[in-house]
Amino acid sequence: EDSTSTSASEQMQILVVDDASPTVDVESLVKQWGGDQVEYHRNTVNLGPINNWNRCIELSRGKWIHLLHQDDFVQPGFYESLGDGLKQEPSAGAAFCRYVEVNGAGVAVGGAGVEQEKPGILEGLSERLAKIQRIQFVSMVVKRSVYEVLGGFSPTASSASDWEMWQ
């Protein structure tokens, strides 16, 4: 969208969905760090990761959804870069980039290589994904309509539910 005509809160919804944390007052942390710019929801019972991801999708309002876990962060320019690529491929249902794994000190310890030098539709991605999980949540944004058509993440896929979704 044209960022000159809309405010940041109109462009992006930030939502924290607490999966009934038993020992941490997540709501206080969200208010302390996010103020009124971050929405907070608490599940009444622990849903587990997969069902909580689906709950996040249900509560979100945007055209694009980016799910992050409690230890994920994005680099400056992430959304602008993916947005530029999506403008070139408006029919895309998802977009991702490479990711970097960092340790507690913020030092890179691993990550993903470049799949393709320029933005665009990746040919043969299904075959690559059949061999190994190449995409992490932090690097993937998905169009809401795709999640709606596919029905969200499959709890029966267990620890491979993200891999199954990217397939």
C-alpha cells in the first residue's frame, strides 16, 4: 500500500497471542513494550503451537500475515523488500526470503542460503521442499486468502506442520 496516505497502525496490526502462559505475565510485558500499538489476546487454555498459530490467523485482520515466535525478529527493511517483490508478482500467495539464526549474543550461527538472486516465482520449489525444510516462519509472509483456502496449519502434521503448509 501507499505508505504516504496511511498511518503505520493502518498498515500493520501487531498482535500477541499468549497461549495461556502459566508463569509469565505476558500482558504486562506487551503493555510495557508495545503500549497501545500492540494488541494482546490470551487463550483461556493452552492450545499448543499449531492451534495457537491458527488462532493468530483467526484474530488477524490484514491481507498479509506474518507469524513470529517469541524469539524471532526481523531486520530493518524486511517488509519493504518483500513488498517490492510482491508488487512484481501480485498473484503470489506467499513470499519468503533467507533467514539468519543468531545466538543469545546476536551472533549469526546459521541460516539459509539464497534460493534465487532476484525476486520472483521460484521454479521447482516443491521439489526442493520435498527434500528438506528450507523456510522458517520468520522469513515467510502468507496471503490471508491462502490460509483461508488451505484451512490453516494441520495439527496432524505435528512438528512438520510448517513444512507441510509451505508445501
